[in-house]
Amino acid sequence: MHQVFVLEVITFAMADSLQNRVELLSPARSANIGRVAIDAGADAVYIGAARFGARAAAGNSVEDIAGLTEYAHRYGARVYVTVNTLLTDDEFIEAERLICELHDVGVDAFIVQDVRILGLDLPDDIEFHASTQCDIRTVARAKELERMGFSQMVLARELSVDEIGEICKNTACTIETFVHGALCVSYSGRCYLSERVCGRSANRGECAQMCRLPYDLIDEDGRVLQKGKFLLSLKDFDASGMVGELLDAGVRSFKIEGRLKDANYVKNITGYYRRIIDKAVSERGLSRSSFGETELCFVPDVHKTFYRSGTEYFLSGKRERGLCTMVTGKAMGEEIKERSELRNGDGVCWVTKDGELKGCQIDGCEKLPEKGVKLYRNNDIEFERVLAKANPRRKIGLEIEIEEVETGFRITERQFQTEFSVECNHEEGRNGEKVIQAWHEQFSRLGETEFKADEIEIKFSKPWFVPASVMASWRREMVEKVRKAVGEKMCRKRAGRRMTDNDTTDAVRVFSEESMRCRYCIRYELGMCLKERNSYRGKLWIRNSSGRKFELGFDCSKCEMKVL
């Protein structure tokens, strides 16, 4: 009868089925930040290539993306490359070459706005995701993009949970929603303000963020109703309290905005949502779409990094005045109750009683605001230092079983169902306890890999001795086999592209008289809704600091505002 030697058993649950997998999708300005996101718990990252991304200032080489992809795949995580600008006719050849190069280095999918890309001469197994720039707000639009061959799509940020649920019910595509970060005031893909004022197209990755600037609000008689206010600058999105509702609605990918943000921001926000999503996923019997557990080495706090006083405005479906607008285009951060909380190096800002925005760094500040004015810390120097030093560690737990067979030994990793046999003479060791201890020690030495040994079970009839160097070679072989299994387990069937010539007309946007179209409404926010009695019904304009005016139009049947 065989005797079983067990050093230590630690249970570790990993859902085996990926049919209902849930993805946390994090931004990466660079490949290095992409690795930070993976370490902090991201199931996927999105990153821009050297050209054709909607963040022109966040480009990366094919070589850098290849390195990130190799690293992500160790954990079953995925890499999506943004090719989400509208292309000119002479750019398609270069775009085709770039996509092929990135596909060859293992990139998992491409995020696309210009649907004509799907009609290029590309490998059939390339997966395409529809960008938020595709302006996906209806079931009809989602089904149209599904028919073209998109396998995943990120919905417009303005939709309510009910609207999102309706789209989820009516498409087989993976539905992705933003849950955190900056909110564009315009429907994505429908903003031309930057292009008209500065010649910098938001649909070409060159947005000048005109919505973050101050404007005067003027009526048809020339009266200034609001002066120098940030009338188009929205609070940041924070849907962390609605993850469960979104899962129940059918969302399977949760996206964090911020492809221009630094590593500390990505580390903090990814870690924050990782905990929330894990809890919600576990409660619903779903599974993560990548493998491993992360030790963050810090306590995440969304208020401590770039944060424009978050709101759930759109997802809640509620219309409450004052939730959406801001007094500044800069991050307000956390409200300070006691000035004693401040440290040298902290950044602070406040709005004076006259409505003027002021701010300073504590060690260089001549005068803090008078009493009665809210003071905000928009840079917590101590938290930034903690983040900079914190290096999240991500490990995939393994269940290792080693047993004797007639010709040698069989080594099995149960989580990923890999096994192999090695031929070796059985030689009984003199000190049974030390021999078994040596087996455990050798197969526990996974520190430089992405793995850790959660369980090692030795099934021997006798304490068989094998030289340490031989066991080490078997351990390395096991690691390589498990890595291959992780890669195979993360793969899913990719959508075939069914693009036709008729579909290409979708990509040719009609340049209308609108500079932007929004679900956000200045009239509503200021108590001048046309659906209410005694509301001001004259025309309104906004005027920028250089004196240029833009008329506001209102489609009350849809609760939409247009900047003309």
C-alpha cells in the first residue's frame, strides 16, 4: 500500500469554465504601464500603436507591444491595440501592414472606429472590437456592427443600465462598458468642435479638449447668464457601485478610461476595481477571464489619484441637477476637512466666492482660501509615494501531484490538467523525511516565474531519492507545459469577418452642422428645461475666451443638446 507524504496543502479555487468569463480592461499609455496593469489584476489592457490611435500622444512600437503581449499571455490576459481613428484613403495600406505585424506578434484584438478596416486583406482569425467612437447607443446599431463581424463592442457612456441590458439581450457580442474615468460631454465619434476651432480632429486622435475650457453663456439679447464657467466639463465617471447591476444586465467587460494617465493612476484604479469585480463575480458564479491572484502592497483609493468628483449620472438613468457639471476642468480630488491633514508637497485647489479657480502646492503657497471656502486636495504626495514604491505581485496558484510509476515518475498539475512522465530509476533515500522535504522544496521554487505552489502532493510508496539538479529540470519542464496550457485555455473562437462592400458606407461620416451632440443639457442643469413652465425659451449661445460663439440647439423629444 502506498504511503502519501504531504508537506502543506493550501486550497485555491480557480473557475475552470470560461463561458461566462468577466474582463477588467485597463488602459496602457506604454508597454511598461501595461505590465503594471497586468500585475495589478487587469484581465486585458488596451494600448495604442505607433499610428492610428485615438490618443495620438500614446503610441508604441510593434516591438514594445510584442513584449507586453508575451507578458500578458503568461497570465491568460489579453492585449487589444487601438486602431480607432477615421483613416484617409492613402492610409489604408499602412494600416493593413501595421495590423498584420501586430497580429503576427500575438495581439489578441484590434479596437476599430473606421469599419472599412474590416474589408482589408487581413488574416481571417483577426478579432475586431468596435470602439466607443462607433457611437453604439441602440440595439439596431449593435446588431449592425455584429453583422459586420465585430466580436466585442464598447457601448456609449451615456446609456442607462436598462438600455445596456436591452442591447446585451439582443446581440451575441461581448458587451463592454466604461466604468471609470473621464466623460466626454459629446457622444463619442460625434464631436467636431476641436476640429472646427483648432483644426484638430477628435476622430483623428488629436482632440484639443475644448469641452474642458471655460465659456460664457449668453441669451438672445446678449445678456451674460454665466461668465467664465466650465459649462461643458463633466465630472469623471465612477460606476464602482453599479458593477453588480451591470453584470446582471449582461456586461462582461469593464473598461477603465485613461490611456494618457501615469502608472500610479493605472495601478490604483485597476487594483480598486479588481476587488469589486472579484466579489461581484464570485457572488454570481461567474469566472475571471485571466488567471492569478494579485497582492497589491497598498490600499486602493479612487479619490487619491486624478478624480473629477465622480458621478454615476448616466448609468443610474436619473436626472438630478448639479450631478454632472463642474466648476473646473481640472481634478478637484478629495475635500479636506481639517487643514492639519495637509503635508508639504500636496496640491490643493479651491473656488473663491467670486467663482474663480485657484490652487497651489502647499510648500509654495502664499495664501490658502478664506474660511468657508471648500478646499480640495488634488495631489496627495504621501499616497503618490506609496504607489511609486508599491510593486503588485501576481501569481497563478498550481496544484502539483508527483507519483511513482513503473518506469519512473509522473508529474501532474491539476489546475490546468497537464502531466508528463519521466524515466528514472527508483532509489530509496536513507532519510525519508529529508528526501520528501527535498521534493517539496524543489517544486516550490517558482519565485522567478508567474506561478506559486498552492498544493504539492507526493504519492510514493517509499521516499525515492532523485538528485536536486534532475528535479529542477523536471520543475522547469512542468512550468513550460503549464504556460502552454494557460495559452490554450485563454484562447476563444474568433469572429469571422463578414464585411461587404455595402457596409463600407457606414464609415463615411456626414459632416453635419453640429459641432457636437450630447445627452447632457445645459438648460436642464441650470433650471431652464423647456419641458418646465415659466422657463426661459429664447435662444442660447456659449462663447469661448477668444470671443467665438456657438449656438445651442435642443431636441427635447430625445433630451439631447447640440452645439451648432
